[in-house]
Amino acid sequence: MFLQMKKQLGQLDKWLGTAAEFAQAKSFDPNIILGLRLAPDQFSFAKQVQTTCDTAKLAASRLTGKPAETHADTEATLDELRARIRSVIGYLDGLSAKDFEGAAAKVITQPRWEGKWMTGADYFIEHALPNFYFHLTTAYSILRHGGMKVGKRDFLGPLNQRAP
């Protein structure tokens, strides 16, 4: 269920490496990237990465009942953001298919939903996945807008293609 999220988090980690290389080649502090945003009222790059990570780990936690590590949202460097990404990948790696048994029928709620709830299946499809891809894509777009050399193949990552 979370294989694609883990893969995309791995791609996000690679993009941060590309961003660091870009900054070095252009002779600027790579940590400036953390404050970049596409619009004044939009989350910064750092917050986009943090929210991408949180969406994956909290969705898995809600669906499995397994507690996820908390992060303080204090990352101030690309390396610290990369450590957070890797931490979430590690958490997801520790979950098995058995952990997700019955997840589709679970009742999922959040305080901001004001007493409303969703089934686990609806929550994953209608909330977790779109939210994950929204923040992942925005992080990608911030890097592209900033001139970093990431393209569609960098976004997609390796594909499970088969020969005829």
C-alpha cells in the first residue's frame, strides 16, 4: 500500500542531493533553498518536505495503529531534511502487509474534521494520497522554479517496466 510513497520519498531525497549540488555549482548556501516558495501565502520548501513526510507516516500510523516518530519541524539544513525523509522511509519499511489488515474498514478521524470521520479506504484514497502528492509536487516545482535540474524522470524514478 505504501510502496509508492516510499519510492517517492526516495526520489525526494535524491532531489535534495541535486539541490545541494546545484547550490555548490552556483556558489550559494544550499540552505537558502529551505525558504523558497512559489507564492507568498504558500508553505516554504522546508514545510513542503516536512508535510510530505508527515502525510506518509501519519497515514500509515492511522491505518495500522502503529505509532510514528514525531518530528519537531526544526530542520534548518538540506541534510536535516534528508535525515527526516530517511527516517520516514525507515518507519514505512518497518511495516508489513499484516499491519494493514483491516485498515480499509477502520474509522479515521482528525480533530480538524470536527467530529466527522472516513473509512480507512476513503481516507487513504481521498485524503492521504492527494495530500502527499500535492506537497511532493509543490516541493518538486519549487526546485524547478529555482533553476535546479530535476525533470520528469527524476520525479517518477525507476519504473517496473518489462520487455515483451
